[in-house]
Amino acid sequence: MDFEIPADIQKTLKDLDDFIEAEIKPLEREHMQYFDYRREYARTDFENDGVPRREWELLLREMRDRADKAGFLRYGLPKKFGGGGGTNLAMAIIREHLAAKGLGLHNDLQNESSVVGNFPQIVMFDRFGTEAQKAEFIDDMIAGRKRVAFGLTEPNHGSDATWLETKAVRDGDDWVINGAKRFNSGMHHASHDMVFARTSGDEGKARGITAFLVPATAPGLKVEYMHWTFNMPTDHAEVSLTDVRVPHDTILGEEGDGLALAQTFVHENRIRQAASGVGAAQYCINEAVEYAKNRITFGQPLSSRQAIQFPLAELQTECEMVRTLVYKTAWGLDRQHHMEISDKVSMCNYRANKLVCEAADRAMQVHGGIGYTRAKPFEHIYRHHRRYRITEGSEEIQIRRIAQRMFGFDKPRAAQA
């Protein structure tokens, strides 16, 4: 086995560092209100349902435009989309590297915004879309001219997506959709909503759920309100669908096989979230160690005390182990179908998300009172990453997936006999 980071990825990391210092850090310094103790308030339009302020989103767009011009934004996309063809392993290493730099314009995951973009929906359209859908959506989605929100979770159903209550019924050449979606992210400026609805089959069965590309302006689709969350601003909408009529060609993928799309989306996202979690955890550990070495208490450095050393040593050990698992799993995603190693993706996701929350909490504790203030970024890191222990499959669901693979419950009944 060779655990050396490939030379081409090392060069990309160096090029990224140079680009961030030359192009992004100066832009960030011009807009520090979004990154210092004012960050939550500067970013949030509290008088407009708590959605991101337009000025904040325009700054993120400027960052992405610069990154795209420099050839970094599309690094993880296939070359046919102007991308760099970056592998899952490369993306994991890069996303960890960027998160380890700490809070900044280069990589603000509250908005899934980074100089190296994460485009799981492009992968979905490439794998499952018709040629007409690819032509209509892909270029515009990359450029930000169109945004497709993701409507899977419902008021009564989250991780138990096979029990969703939203229904679509065929009516001639159209489908009529009725139901509701919760935490329908991105609806504050989405052009379309990817709505998952049951079109056939039995409750609790994956087969029979279909993904529809519903225009955000479709009659009967209504954003009821935005959910105010632990980490603001919010783009998580409560959406109702009342007799929403869409043509048959708005189906993405095969009719009745919509959850295959959802699985593609979450696996692409989960491994990169895990990598970012490792990077953010390493940042918190590094900051805590440096502070402990320089902080003098009772005449001695804080770092001389085992009560400080031991929890950080345990976190560093966990960080090393999770990092190796993330790299191995990302490497596997480049060589196998994602469902073959979905249990490994779950391992990475739930352990990394828990790790970064523990690291942020420990960094606060080591820093004492100043660590609890918004002068330090630990509260922001904690509040941001805490959601990933719930979204796209809670950590309990991730552990359940691992157990399914261990005990063979994910196999067809005939195969278990």
C-alpha cells in the first residue's frame, strides 16, 4: 500500500494555497463583517424570514467566479463540463485541506460554498438526466443561473424516506402532485424543486418513488415559511404542494426509481462532508494546542497539564484514524459502485461529524472564556457541523446502515435463506 498523497494532488493543494492568498484573502479582508464576531448578523436578513442577505450571496458569487476563472471551482467535475476530472480521493483531500485553514471566504460550508465546488446534482443529471434535461440544466446550474432545490424530507418523514406521503398521480400526459416538504433547502432563490413523490408501489418500499423537476413558480407550490436554525442564515423551507401539475418529461431518471438519485446525491455529499469534518476538527485541535502552549496559568504553560494534554491527544488520535478511513473510502468510491461501500461512507460520515463537534467543544474549553465568545470561530464551527449529525441521514441511520451490512439485513430475503 502507498499512503503518499499523489504528486498531482499535492501540486493542486499548493496552487490552491497560492490562489487563496493572492485572490481570496484580500477580498475577505474587505468584508470582515462576514467572518468575525458579526458573521451571523451580517449574513442574515432577519426581516426577510432569516434568509441569506443578498450582499453576502453576491460576495460568495464573486469568490466562485474568481475560483472558476482560475480553474479551481469545477475541479471535481468531468472534463466535458469544463472540469478537472478530480477523483473522489482528490476531492476528499482538498476539502479536508481547505477546512483545516479555518473559517474564511475560501471555504464556507454553511452555504456549501468553496473555491473547489461540490456539485452532486451535476453528477445526478449526468447519470440520470435525458439529453434535453442535461442541455437545459447542467451549464446553468454550474454558472449559478439555475438552482435546483432538493425536496425529499417531509413533516412526518425524514430518514424514513420510503414512507414519504407526497403522492403524484398520472393524469393524461401530466402528473398531479400533492404533499409537503420540510427543510427544502435552497428554495429562497431556486428555479426548480426536485420533488420526490410516490407514484406506485407500497409504503416502506424504495421502488415506486419518482423524482420530479418542478418549476419553483408552478401553481400550487408554495413556500410556507423558512425554518430558523441553530446556525443562521437559513435556506430551509417548509413547502406545500397542492394539485401541482407537471408534464411527464419533468421526471428525472426512471419513473419509480427516484431514490437511486437520492442515494447518488447523499453518497457524493457525505464523503466530502466527512473530509471537511476532519479538516475542521484538525483546525480546532491545532488552535487549542497552540493556545495551550502560550497561555500561562499559575506560573506554567497550560500545555503542561495532563487535563489539557490527554483530551487533545485522544482527539488527534481519532482525527488520524478517521482521516485514513475517509481517504480509503474515497479511493474506493473511485473504483466501485457507491452502494458497494455505502457502509464505509456511513462510517466516515457519522464519525467525522461527531469528531468535529467534539473538537470544537474541546477547543472552546481549552481557550476558556474567550473560546466561548464569537471572537473565536469555534461556536460557528460547532453550530455548522452539528447539523450534519442529522441531515442526509442522522448518525443513528448511518450506524443502522453499517449494522445492515454487517448482519446481512441489506440482502434480498432469498439470499439470506
